Amino acid sequence: MESFDNIYLDLSKQPGKCKLAESGLGWKPSGGGETFTLDSSNVGAAQWSRASKGFELKILSRSSGVIQLDGFDQEDFERLTKAFKIWYGINIESREHALRGWNWGKADFAKAELSFNVQNRPAFEIPYSEISNTNLAGKNEVAVEFSLPAENEPKSQPAGSTKNRGRKAAAGPDELVEMRFYIPGTVVKTEKGIKEENGEEKPEGEEGEEEEQEGEEQNAANLFYEMLMEKAEIGDVAGDTFATFLDVLHLTPRGRFDIDMYEASFRLRGKTYDYKIQYASIKKFFLLPKNDDTHTLIVLGLDPPLRQGQTRYPFLVMQLKLDEEISLELNMTDELLETRYKDKLESRYEEPIHQVVTKIFRGLSGKKVIMPSKDFVSHHGHSGVKCSIKANEGLLYFLDKSLIFVPKPATYIQIENIAVITMSRVGGAVSASRTFDITVTLKAGAGAHQFSNINREEQQPLEEFFKAKNIRFKNEMTEDTSAILKAALNNEDMGSSEDEGVRPDRGSADEDEESVDEDFQADTESDVAEEFDSEHESSGSDAEMEYGSGGGGDDDGDVDMDDAEESRPKKKSKVGK
């Protein structure tokens, strides 16, 4: 037996003792905890290289992926080489990493990890088990998202990709969550699996021509993306799908996606983007009927949110038809159904699609379905109130413990965090009489949310709901109404006073205003003539326009309309000169 102290397993935070024997190898943390073992028959290959805590022995197992043992001294290499050669029949490969710091190189898909090579030396490696998702971020760009640490991970258990797929061992407060690769050019993929990049020399002779004819040219970034999806088994971690729903309309993010349901996660497959989402990321689950009585919304609150480049989607909003029936049989063994999902899932469903999707999501994720509160019914008998956030129209739903606005921007407000709700009118007297706004102010200065253009008929149902939930609310609309009426009365008094002496003398403007309209009509015709008629200079349109702008009546009110008409030709001739 060979024994080594102060060895770190998969970048673990505490060291341990590593032992090698003919039957296999083991690692036990020095502070106590679960021991990790690897059988000798499961050792596939081994690599020796410089690492963060000295030297690293990387073992590529036949089933568990990559095992990293860090903290060896340089003198340990000879002992390890002999042990691996005699007991496991494997030669340890000594590898040197690229230290040039270049950000361009060649990506190599190995069995258990993606290696980025610079001048045929690895600059860094990414185990497939650490990749949670990948997307085409552009025509030649592929985004790779890394797994986040699990919140409920036991501290006594040695973390890492060997024991827990997709859980980082030394996850700190700051960590890398996404990396992007720019991959230019096109690639020829043949049926034999030969890939040829543009710009490189192709094999000469008849054989090369035959391969080129067989192959299909495609974007290099697309091929990289497809291979990474296959190698990292994104969405296909738990084996076969339990259920699949095709072409489901999503309002956020916008598009149609196929939904594949797995044991621990589900996958959204779209034309451009694919997402893999863990059920553990679902924090809220809503079933909200739309006001059109033909659709219903299924809303999933995600933490961490779905990421599409720089855009984050904390809520997933699906829209399903109420009258669309579906017949579905779960692809699950009877044993698994009886043991793990007893009373949670059924073997067969024949119901409307929104009910089937809801029941399967609820059974696999274990989340409670939240529905609109029975304490609120809108004026037209619906659960949602039509309104808008800025320019975005949507529906505001009133739940037992919260409010939610969907689809975009999806806004969730817990009732316990509401300080006060203010009902007010914005705009003129006519528009304000039909609609009103509500402003939800949050406690502890956490900001406010404004929902605009709510139908006037919804005021009473809203007030009843606020009273039922003991929410403080303030109605400013009565004050607005009195102010508008007062202003209107003041304007009438100014226009029809009994004392004629008080009334200002506006001269000829009060006698006949139709002549101004005639001039305006003439201006409209002259505008057309000026633009299209070659003889527009003799039409006198400029003169009429200038007079029309200021000739309706003098400031002092002494000149009547007859005098104004007599003076018009003079103005015209003056302008003509």
C-alpha cells in the first residue's frame, strides 16, 4: 500500500489522506467525513501535471468521469508511476500546461472533459459534469454555462463531480458561471465522422473528393454546440424522458419550445436556444386562467433565473389552450412509480393539456400549485385585471399571499411586503374617468410598482380585496374628481359672467370665425399646388398663408372682417413684390 498525506480531492476545501492498493484507491478527509473509493477496474487513464497546490494526479475513470487529486510533491511521481503500472496496468502520462496566456486555440472533445489547447498544450480543461447548459449566442458564438453549487449539499460529504454530478467542490462566494467561445468558419462533416475545417488542406486524390461529396458543410459553431450537447448530456442526464410536450407556446422567453421531462430536470428545446432547468430551481408554481376563457397560463418562478446572454428570465410563462385534450403515458417503470412517485404521478393521463402539464410538473418537482385567490373576482367575473406596466400590457392576478403581473415584465409582489396601495387617476378628465392607476409601495423603502390603465369598473372589487387581506390602501381619486370639477366650474364662470363689462373685448374674432376655416382650407389646397404644380409661384399661396396666420383680427379689436378682406390684396401684392 502507498499512502500520501495532505491531498485534496476535486479541489475540496480540506485535505485528506490518499491510499493506493491493488484493489483500488481511496481518499478520506482528515477532519472526518465520508470516504471516497475507486475500484481498480474503474481506472481508465491517469495524467500528471502541475496544479494549484503542487502537482495533480488526474484519473479518468471508466464511469465516474474525472477525479482530481491535488497536493502531491514532485518526488511522489516515481512512487505513483510504479503503483499504477504494477497494480492497474496503466502508464501515467506527464502533461505540461500552456502558460502563454493566449485566448485563442483549439477545442478538443475528450471522453470526460473539454480541453482548450494552445500550441498542442492544454490551457484549461472543463469536465462535462460541470456544464449545466449551452446555447448558440450568435452566428459564430457558443455560450457554456456552468453548474451552480447545490444549497442542500451535506458538508460531511466530499463534494465534486465524482460524487455529485454538477456540484462544485470549492464553490466560493464568487465563481465562474459562463464562458463564451467564438468559433469562425465552416466545417465539412462526412458520414464517416471526418471533419474538415475551411482554410485547411484537404486530402488530395479521389478519396478526398468522395469524402467531400458525402459530407455536408455546416457552421463550425453549430457543430461545436451539437457535440457539446451530446458529450455533456445536457438535458439527458437522468436517462430517458418521462414525458414530452411538443410545440408549447412560451410568452417569456418568447417562442415555441418542446418540453422534455426528466427525473431531476426538464429541458426546453427551441429552434435557436435550448435550456436545461433543475426542478430544484423552481421556487414558485402558478396556474393562472386568462380573461379570454380559452387559454390558461402556467408560470414557473426560477432561482437562479434563466439566462439568455445578458438577459435574465426569473419567470417562465407558458400559454396553453383550455380545450386541447392530450393522451399521455408516462415513460416510467412501475417500480419507480410505486416507490418514489406514489400518489404523486399516474401512469396514464387523458385530460386537457394544461392539467397534464401541471400535474406532471407538480409530481416531479414537489412544488405546490398557487392559484388566484377566491377573495377576488373582477367586475366581469375573471381572476385577472387587465392593466399595463409602462408600455407593456398584461394581467395582474390577486393571490392569497401575493400579487403577480404577467407576462412581461413578470412582476411578483408578496402581500406581507406591501406598505400601502394608492389608487389614483392620471391624465385629463375624460380619460381619467374611464381608467385609474394603482401604485404598490413596498416596505422599508424597497421601491414601488405602478400598474396603469385599470378599468374604472374594477375599483370596487379591488377595494373589497384590499380590505379582506388587511392591506392599507389610499383612494386619491375622490380628491382628483373634486379638483377637476372645481376647475371646470371656474372656466364656465369666466366664459358666462353676468357683468358684460368684465368680459374682455375680442373684437372681430367673436363675430365670425368661419372665414378663418376657409382660409385654412385654401392653405391646404395651396400646399398641394406648391408641391406638385409647376406654376405654384403665381398661385399666391405664400401671401394667403402669411395673412392667414395673423389676419383673423387685430390685437386691439378695432378692425372688422370687411376691412380685413379689403386689405388682403394689398398684402398679397406686397408679398409678390
